[in-house]
Amino acid sequence: MAEPEEEDRKPQSDEAHSAFTPVGGVDQTAPPEEDHPSSEFTIPSGLRIPQTNEDTESSAFTPPETYDSRQPPPHFTPPTGIPVVRLVKEAPWQDRMRTILRTPVAERPAPEPTQKHHEDDEGRAVPRVLDLTLRIGELLLAGGEGAEDVEAAMFAVTHSYGLDRCEPNVTFTLIAISYQPSLVDDPVTASRTVRRRGTDYTRLSAVYRLVDDISSEDVEISLEEAYRRLADLRRNRHPYPGWALTAAAGLLAGSASVLVGGDVLVFVAAALGAMLGDRLAWLCAGRGLPEFYQFVVAAMPPAAMGVAISLLDLPDVKASAVITGGLFALIPGRALVAGVQDGLTGYYITAAARLLEVGYLIVGIVCGVLMVLYLGVTLDAGLNPETSIHSSDRPLIQILASMTLSLAFAILLQQERSTVLLVTLNGGVAWIVFGALARTGGISPVAATAVAAGLVGLFGQLLSRYRFASALPYVTAAIGPLLPGSATYFGLLEIARNNLNPGLASLSKAAALALAIAIGVNLGGELSRLFLKAPRPEGQKARRAAKRTRGF
């Protein structure tokens, strides 16, 4: 077919032109500069680029040309690799989890799951494991456990169920945990707020047994079984009724009054004052008053009982011993030890919050006692600092009183009956060591208190390692005889008599004794972990302890 001639072709209209068709008259060889905008990544003219073989396939694992295996830069992994953290399975789970927590994330070993979940979808089990971990951490933190021990328990649960790259975080009122499935997946974070705190060491021991079973390879516990056991121990009633706790408070105050030189009459008066204060505190708690006012109310009856004895002017009856015994039952030694322990282990926010709580409670005690002492001084009750700290020299009676004090303190802490005898003996040993150093050896009471508290912490840690349980039930009640009740009372009395300098000096001594107790308990526990090593498998070399310092 013949091709149509040039003049027979139909001319195209202007609308048929494309928007990208060059306009006539424009030089096509030199496009305008604005049609080709330059980029900040454009290679400048004159820059020489080394020629590379583009046909060679590159890998993401190919080291850069500047990398030398003999002298690697510090930001590359060394040729010998990162040292592997080997965990001794015979060691208690607390020590193994502390080792992992104190190890950098990049050097932590892969988890070896000891428990298996029966979920069809593994992704659905992750929130349940995190929720179980938070509930366990909540019970431990509410029971007075230290922040490091709470994180170790939380890490033990996630480690046992095979969750790698978990980071627990514990503060005074908030616990959180973050889990990152992989480097490309979004992390899963859950948190829980601790609003109510209670003292029940029986429940604390049950939680520790649950964590020990979860982290054990010999016991198989599914998520459903763990949740059931957790619900059961939450529903468990306290091992001692309310009247037993009130009687224990009276026994504690009476034993403390005998410890500082009181007789039978002083014992009865201190016990009655402490029991009355305990009932008033329970009444305030039932009405929803804050704990500060509960301590104010609880501190007034023992002080009033001492003022009444002074007004009666009975011969050879020390009113100061009555008030001192009541203060022994109120000093928050448990919170003080936990606060100092958190500070020594690097949890400064939690430690500051705990110590602030202790400060508020002590101020409440001071307010309650001072109001009564001001009234006694006004009535000329004859309150004089006639005795010094632990002035009476009755070794056998004081040893029995210290053991009775520890026994009553253990009941107040709701401890298991199987631990009461051990902590009673531990309290007696603490007082024997203190008396031998302070009275016989002539050592400063602060130093003697620190040494005695260190032995308490050492024995408590040994018992906890033997039973794979918490050290608090074996330590807290045993430090009861060492609490600075006398120094606190005499300081408050001097302030009530407008003698500020002696009063502040006595209160400073009481604070020094309290810190010596807390530091001694923590040091005893650390010494047990430092020197008592678990047996290692044959051929395995000893590994240096992981650094506790964070950020360096």
C-alpha cells in the first residue's frame, strides 16, 4: 500500500501535544538548569572517585577496607569475640540472675528456657509472661524487698519462659518491664503501680518459692499453673490473728524496756502502752488516715505511760525505759534497711524514696512523743536523762530479752513459724556480739552495732541461700535489739527540755546507729556472696564478678 504524501497528512492540533513535549526554539542539547535541580548528595565536579569492580557482589558482613583484624578499632567486635558469661546451674537463682543483670546487654547469654507455655500462638504468650512477671514483682516490692532482688526475680521469670532481651525497671511505686522480640520488631512494654504496701513475710516466702520452682529445671510449671499458685497465695490469710499481733507489739515493747534496764513493773507498763498505741493505730488505719498520723497516735500512749509513772514518783522505776520500749516497737527498721540497701546497690531513686518515707515516719514518732513530753515537762513529771544507752549490766537477762524481742518482731512481720526460731537465735547472737564489743571490749557503740548487724546479715544470707528464699525473714527481726530506741528518746527529751545541742547530738547518734545497722546488714550479705562461691563444673575457670557500676 502506497504511503500518503506529505501534504495529504492531517496536521495535528495544539491539544495533541504532550505536556512534556519540548517547546519549539529551545535548544535540546542544553536543558535549563532549573529542569535538573542539583542535590546536596551530587558529587562535585573535579572529585576523583576510585574505580571499583561493580560486578563483585558485596555483603553486609564484609568488613570495611579500613578494618584491620590485627589491630581492630575499639568500636568493632574483637577477633577473639566477646567473653561468654557462664552461669553455674548449681548456684541459687538469685545469684545467677544478679550476674545477668549486672552484665551488659550485648554480653548476656541466650536464655535457656526451663518452662514451656502451651499456647498455640507464641506471640500471645508474651503479654501473659510479662503480666505474670509484673504481678510477682509487685508482691515482692510491696513486701519490702530490695529493688535489685525484685529485678532479679522478674528476670528469672522471663528468663525461664524463654524471653530474651528483657529489661526490668523497679522504682519505689512503679515497676515496668520491656521486651524486644528482635532488632526490627517494636518492643513490648508493660508496667504496674504499687499502691498498697503490707508486711507479710509468709506471702513473701511463698512468692520466692514460686520463682524458685519457675526457674528450676526439675519442676514444670505452665503459665496457667503459675497464675493459679499466684492467686492462691494472694488469697491466703495471715498466719497470726489480730490479737496475736497486738500481744506481740506489747511483748516487743516490754522486752525492749527490760533490755535498757527496766524491771517487771516497767515491762508491764511498756507492754500496756504499746498495745494501746497499736489498737489506736489500727483504728486510724481503718478510718483511712495516712500512715504518718498512725505513727503519731501510736507513739503517744507509751510516752503517756512513762509520764504517768514519773508523776507517781515510784522508787527504782525508770520512766525512760517505758518510753524507750514503746519507741522500739515503732522505729521503721525494715524500711530503713531496705532504703540503705537500695542506695548501696545503685538504685538511688528508690533509695531516696524509701529514706524519705522513713524520715516522715520518724517525724510522726517525734511529734507524738514530743507532745506528751512537753505536757510532762509542764507538769514537772521529773523526766531526766538518768540513764545512758544500755547502761544496765545484766548479761543473761538482756540476752533473754533480746531473743524475746526478736521473737515478737518476727510475729509482727507475719513470718512463717518455721523461721521464727532461727531468727530468734540470730537476734540473741546479735546482742551477744554487741555486748561483747561495746561493754567488754570498750568499742564505740556505733562500730559494735555495725559488726553485730554484719553478722546478722551474714547468717541471714547463709540461711536464705540454704533454703533458696528471701533473706528478709532471717534478718529484719534479728536487728530489733540493735535499734536506737534509747538514743532517740533521750534526744527528744532534751529537745522538750529546750536543750537543743544535747538533743540534736543524741538524735545524730541515733541516726548513726541506724545507718550502721543498715550498712552492716548489707555488708554481711555481700560478703556471703563474695566468698561463698557455688561449685563449678570441672574444667571451667573462675570468672570475675560483673561490674555493678552503671554507665561507665
